[in-house]
Amino acid sequence: MPLQSRPRLTDEQRFQENLAEGQNRELYNKSLNGSSHSRALSALTLAKHAQARKLWAEYVPLADPTIPGPPLTAEIVPGTPVPHADHIKGFINNLASTCGVALITDKYRFAWSVRACIFTFFTLWAHHGHTDIPQETRRQAMAYLESPGFRKMREKLKPLADKVDLAIIIETMWRDTATFRTHRMRMQLILAALLIATSDNPGAILQSNGFCTTNQALSWRDISFHVKPNPSDPLHPIVSVVIRLHRPEDQCTNDSSWKEEEIFPEPPHGRCHCRFSLLLALALLDGIFSDVNSASDILKPVHAPREKHILRIKQDKADLPILRTECFQNGVWSIDDKNAMSYNLFRSQLYYFSLCARFCKHLTPDDLRLAAASLFSTQIGDFYVILRCGSLATRKNTAWPKTYGVVGHFIRLLAIIPSLFTLKKIITWAHGVVGYHVRFALVLIT
């Protein structure tokens, strides 16, 4: 007997069926007169909005009353009149004068703090006031940000770290005998400093403040150990680590926005700055490998590998954060089994060791990250923009990371870590790996 489909419901029957549930009926009968709705935002975006609204509320009593237009209000709600362009310019002056923002004249290292706050201020009116700032008002505000008069009002050099500062901080951490409770925490802090100094965002490595409850950080899922045959010495294969970094706002869920970086072992005289050795040591401590149990099994195997392969990682260790916090259990300090190291913890430790190193100004993670940008903006110039564009895919489905990403990562690595190979060797290696993709970069460098 052939099966027959259920008779098709009419629109009236489907309507009555949907309203049979109490929740649907209550929502349908609810009055929407005068209600307003906005799209859901992440916790980090809401925190930025709250900061911008606070700064605007502090400026309103100081605004010039002679500027034409409706009076200003501290609250941004539906129906609030849009401020005049001159009021926004005064708000920009107030930000530059009271928030301690440092403006840098270098066009590739401009301090985006004021600009970012103004963009957030514009979105406040669309999200909370349900109105848009007129295009001409936006244009006037952006033109004022670029005007010579505004830049001279707050122009100064922003102190940035360099490779010497990084080397001093790392040496201080290695030699410390009174601060660290566990040796693993020492290795974690040094590894975090080296990764942040050659990365784009500390939130891609550590647990960001905006996502402090997600436990999202660099995990073993983002790490892969590659073993390649070495024709010159078969019993000592070429081993490298490939790190995949995601944007913190994607929380490791957007597979179309990431960057990869390949790390090789440092020479013996630079082993204290070797990220490969630190990653391998932490991996062995966590027991993440399925087939090997020691460093000698990887670096000096009994049987020489015949083809390239990737070491397998246990599935139950894939989501384990690499950098984790300490905990006090059974009267002993140890590393926590699952909680990732937070940005605030690393920042406080960096502040403490800056004092131990007798620095005049304490270092921050952003100081380490901007050191490479400062070096290349002064020495390479326009070519740095090409490298920087390929460092992280900020737009979906972009081809830049595949084209210039490898070159950018290794040249930035050369800039910040003092114990690397020469530029010629790095370029030669990159040319052999990516082939024609790097030829244009080689021409610009030479």
C-alpha cells in the first residue's frame, strides 16, 4: 500500500496550531507600540560602548554653550538629538587632553585610541539612539582628526619596547629565584612574552578580558608538530611547530579568519629565547602526543623518517589551553588542569618583572607587540604595510595571508628576537617554501 502524505494545513489551521502554545500566544498578543530593539552585542563591545558613554557624559558639562544646535544630553536614548559637528570636535579635544592618549606622527604607527573612541561614539547613536550621525558631520570629525592643529596639540613620541628590553625581561625571569612557585609558570610567562612580541593580539594567545568567562585561549588544537626528513643528517630530522592564531573576538569559531606561523628551533646560543623548545617542553609535560613520550623520540628518533608527517595529538588534550593559571591544592602549588592564563595575570607579572629589571617605565603586552611595528615602520617603511596586511585575515575569505603571511611573520620574528639567523638565510628559506609568492617581496627588500 503506497504511503500517503498528510493533508496540507490551511493558513488558518497553521495559525491556530502555532498559537496553541502559551509562549507563542503571549508573544503574539504582546503590544509592540513604542518598543525599540537592537541587535545583540558581545560583552567586549558592550564594555567599549559603556566606556564611550562615560567619556561623553563627562564632556557634556564642559561643552561650549555658544555652539548652535539643541542642548546636549549625557544619555543617548531614542529621540536624543544628534550633536553638532563642533561639539564632536570639542569631544575629540577633550579625549586628547584628559585621557592621556599619545599621538604618533608616523603614518603607519598612528595611535588609534581617539579614532577608535570616535567610531564607537558614532555607533552609540545607531545602537542606543536609533539614529545615524549625518555623513557630513562624520566627515568633519575625521578631517579634524587629521588636521595639523589637532596633531600638534597632543603630539609626542610613545615609548615602545625593543629587542633589548625583551631580552632583559626574559633574562630576569630565567634568573628569578623568589617569585615563581612552579617552574612551568616560569616557562609559560617567557613563552607568552615571546609569542606576543611576534604576534598581532595578546587575546589570541591569552584569555582576553572581554571573554574572561569563556576560557578561550591558545590550545593544543592550534599547535601541530611537523617532522621532515633531513637529507644531510637522516637521524636528526627537521622539526618545526606551526601555530594557528585566531582573532579573540571570533573565540576560535571562525575558520575563515586566522593566521599561521611556523617556528623552528633556535641555535644553541639562543636557546633561552627559543619558542620551539618551550612549546615542546610544555607539550611533553601535558602528555599530548599519542606516539612519542620524550624529546629524543622526536629530535633523534631510532628510525629516520622517510617522508613529512605531523605528530598525532590525543583528542582529550586538544582543547586544553597551553598557558594556564596556578592553583593551590593539597598544600602544594601546581598548574591548573583547565583554566587558561588571563591577560591581567600576564600583565601584572610583566609589571613586576619590569620593576625587578629596574626599568623606568613598566612594560605592557602591547609594548612588546608594537616593538616590531616601530622597528619596521622606521626601517622598511611602505613595505611594512604589505607585510602587515598579510599578518592576520581581518576580512573573511581573503587571500593575503596565503600570499605574504609567511614572509611577514619571519621578518617580524627577525626584528624582535636577537638570536635568529641572518636576513639572507630567512629570505632564502622563505623563497624555497612559498616560491613565486615571495618574489615581489624579495624585490622590495633588496
